[in-house]
Amino acid sequence: MSTIALITDFGTEDWFTGELKGTILSLNPGAVPIDLTHTVQRGYIREAAFILLASYRSFPENTVFMSAVDYGSTRTRVICAKTASHLFLAPDNGLLSWVLRRETAAEVREVNIDEYLLPSGCSTFPARDLLAPLAAGLSDWLGFENCGEETREYVTLHWPEPRLGKGTAEAAVIYIDRFGNAITSISPREVVFACGDSPECILENDKRVPLGNHYHDVPLWNAVAYPGSAGLMEIGINGGNAAEILELDVGSNVCFTAH
């Protein structure tokens, strides 16, 4: 059995996600399609890129990640990437760039669209007519090297690199989850490297947030910055929505400083 993890902005009300899985299973009955998420905000590539970055290392080896967000034409350039343990397939709109930023040894190929596009006569459902057949093939009989020509050129999304100084570390919020936790672009190791073992977090509005290991290190309704499950520092509130209460959004600056 081969796992195929799906990320789309299709939602769950229409038939689109079901048809994707049906197409995959028609071509590879042994595949195991998994819905990583289909509720990415419509066309929000950065959200999909982060979800993929945060989750891919939890999947078994040889998982194929098929991502379709802001993908509306069968003529859109498509890339496939191979790391030491996984395969990634997506339109070339930046969606894979944060994974490729981490997986520096990955090989990337531009998909030969004409060879693998299903002859459906439809040009508006490329996730079904190109990505699904490719994912089915890559999970079984299709070798990665046969997808297309190797390339080093692909669209990249900006990653707000942390700025590390003596006693300070600056970063930005890159994702807000459904609980209102704000995930930043800096790792716990980088914070400790710049600020030592007991820093505090200062927000744009000068609110100060202590560091802890989990929500319950602070009283109910209090804020805390902590190492999150994605390997990055997060800001949350014990029992509350940090984004709303602390007025945080994607792009908000945060500063960690020696206490």
C-alpha cells in the first residue's frame, strides 16, 4: 500500500475531493489517499505551503504529497520533487518552496504535462486530470525520473528569516491555526542561541509574553510563548485565542530578548 496525502482548497461540500480519490483509486487500487486538509483558504498558497512544511515529516517513507491550491488550468507548470524519504507534487506557484528550503538535497523535475494529462476534454480540473494520475503512478509504477526534465528553477515564497543578535532574536508570525495560536518563523534553538535559556517575547504592541513549555505553564487566560509541534516557536493563550486577544496576524513581528 502507498500513502497519498492530499492538500487542496476545494472544501468538502462539493464532489471534487471525492472525485480526486476516485481517480487515484481507479488507477492504483492499492493506494491509500489521506485527506491532510481540503480547507485551505481559497487560493492561499502560503497557508498550504506551511501546512505541508509542518506535517510532512510525520508521514511514512515514500508518501506522495499531492497539493492543489490556486491551480485552475491544465497548462499551468507543475513540478515534482523527491527527497530522501518523500515525493511532492504541486503546481509551480511556490507551494513546495518551504519544504524545498528545508530539504536542500531534493531533486526537482518539471512535469511533462502533455504526456500525463488525462484526455477528459476539460481544462478546468487539472488536479483530477493531471495531479491525481501522476500521484497514482508515483505511488506505484511510475519512476520519479520519468516525470520530466530536471530543473533548478521554481517559484519560491518569501520566508521571513529570523534576525539573530546579541541578546535578541526577531521573527514574524507565519501562520494562525484554528485555535488562534500564532506560529512564528523562528525555532526554539535559534531563540536560545541568541537570548539564552530564560528570554521573554515582546510583541509589536509592546505586550510581553513569558516563555514556557506548554499552555499550563501560565494561569488561565494568560499568554505564553512555547516550542510548538511544527518545530517553531508559537504564541498562545491558556484557554483563549491569542490572535484575537493579542492582536496578532500573519506578518506580525515578534521579538525575543534576554530577560
